Amino acid sequence: MFLIQETVVDSTIATTKFACDLERCKGACCTLHGGRGAPLRDDEVDEIRAAFPAIRQYLNKEHLSVIERNGLVEGRPGDYSTTCINNRACVFVTYENGIARCSFEKAYLKGEIGWRKPISCHLFPIRVDGGEHQRLRYEFLSECVPALERGESEGILLSDFLEGALTREYGSTWYRQFSDGCQSVRQRNGSDFLKQRDA
């Protein structure tokens, strides 16, 4: 582990190669079994309510019916999550050619809303644990093996793949320090990692 400002980072994040492969995983992270949807911060509940009128056009009748019956979110202050369908798919999933995608992100990328999606989704597969010091850890899921294989074959580091999400959450200065910390971990491990960005 290493410390960036007040955040503890698991070293696995520095050494893992990872890049989502939606054609193979079909957006599995949006449809995981577990009974609850994406974890939410309290302020994100207001973001969801504000964005819903713009994104409802992307949701199918089943999802709209569940929202009407159960609401946009579930839980209580300090423990909110998105509503889900049959203990699996997030209620805000939209399907395109069999791939589960986030309706918030779709609307954001089209310039229809200014909020991208819950930060827990944007940071995935990095999870954030609370405590005296916030801790970032990599969560392995078998559904994400295609992302590990793509990351390995294309030489894409998880720390680079999530640059946008990490910068959104912690800022550019933090991310530069984090990136340097990741590089130091890799150097200490004596491994030869290829850093490759999208052109």
C-alpha cells in the first residue's frame, strides 16, 4: 500500500492491467447479482432526481415500471444505492445490441445532462472504503476477466484507464501524485510495464 495525501492506495491498483471490453463482458458490472444497485453518496440522490427527466427516454417499460413502483433509489442517508431489477440490473441500465450501458452516461456524452454517473460506477473496478483514511482497492470479478485480458494484450494499466474518473474525484494534482506513486510501485517490483494510451 502507499499513501497519496490522505488516501491509502492498494499496490494492486498500480500493477494491474485493465481496460473494459464491452463487446465481451456485455456491461456485466451494471447487471451484477447482489440485491442492491450502485452505491450512492447522499448528494448524488439529488443529481439522479434532477437528471431523470432527461434519461427516462432511454429506459424500457420494465425499468420505468419498477421506478414508478419502488422509486429511483433505495436506502437511507449514508447508505443509498440505485434501485435494481430482480436483484441484478441497475434500474438505469439501457440496452444497446445486448450490451448494458448507463443511461446517465449516454445522456452526458450527448450533452443532455452535466452529471456523468455515480462516482462508484465511474471508478469501478476500484472500490472506496471509509475509515480513518479513505482506502482505494481493486476488486476482482470474474465477469471482468475480458478487461484484464485486453489490458494485458494492449498494455493498458488500470491506473491510466481510470485517469478521468480518478481526476474527477480527487483532482489533477492528486492524480499526478498517484501516477508517480504507481510508477514507484512498479519500479520496486522490478516489472516491465508498458504504458499505452488511446491515440
